[in-house]
Amino acid sequence: MSVTKNIRRKPILLALLVGLCGNGTLAMLSVSQLTFSIFPIIALVLAARMLYREYLTVPMEGDTPLCTLLAFLIGVFAYSAVLRTEFPEMGTNFFSVMVSLVLVIWLALKMGVAARPVAEEDGVKS
């Protein structure tokens, strides 16, 4: 028995992009090792605008809002982990990596990508 989940992928990908670009913009403005670039700001504005337009035009049903929030947080923590890997003097990336992995597993379970096995009923199917 398989359960079809009605979760759209477009807002999830846009939320991931907003999380990555938002953290990239904040890091660019606050971390002295990074040079200034206008591209994270442009990408953040465009991704946020597309996500807002998607939110207004198509209703988010089922688990789509939760999955969108999870994707946003994955983007934030994943960029933080990559940044701390690139610049080890900023500190350890253990917390960011662990939170990212937990959120990715939770998102995969919610979307049905990593579905749990369903036990068959013992009775006769009608």
C-alpha cells in the first residue's frame, strides 16, 4: 500500500534557495574573510519574490508549508557548514552538519522519498 503525498517541489526548491542566498548575503556582510558581491543579494531578492508569487498563486496544501520551512532551514545550516569548512578559524561546523542531516532526513521522510515500510494486513483484502 503506497500513500501518494501531494507535496509540490517548486516552493521547496525556492525555499532552499532563499535559505542559501539569505545566509550567503548575511555572511558576506558580516564575515571579514568574504569579499563583497552583489550577486547573493540579487539571488535572494529574486528567489524570495518567486517564492512569494508561488505562495499567492497556488495554495499550499498538506505538508507543503512544513517541508518549505525544512528546506529553508536546510539551506541556512548547509551554507553555514560549508562556510565554516572553508574558513576553519570561524569555528567548528559539527552542529551545522548534524542539524542539516537531521533536517534532510526529516524532509525525505515527509516527502515520501525515504518511505518507511508499511506492514501488510493479515486479513483478506476486499
